[in-house]
Amino acid sequence: MTAIFHLIPSLFQSPARSIDGALNRAFQNMVNEMEIFGRQRLTADLRTEGKEMKSPEN
């Protein structure tokens, strides 16, 4: 009987942990995507700026 009482909290904690883990992974994936996008944007901006500096109009 006591084994059931020990099992019940773990049943409630386990889904919460997996949801928490899934949210953490989703958040980390979003941060990674934002970093990649930011780097791509920065690279594109630097390339554009470099072309403007090399243009004969300046």
C-alpha cells in the first residue's frame, strides 16, 4: 500500500518534468534560431556596407 503512495507523486512530477523539458528545449531552439538569423542579418548588412564603401560614387 505504501508503494502506491510513493508512486503517485512520481506520476504527477514526471509529466511536469517532461513538459518543462520540452518548453526548455523549445525556448533554446528559438534562441538558437534567433542567433542564426541575427548572424545572417549582420553578415548581409556588413556585405551591403562593404559594397557601398567600394562603390565609385563615394
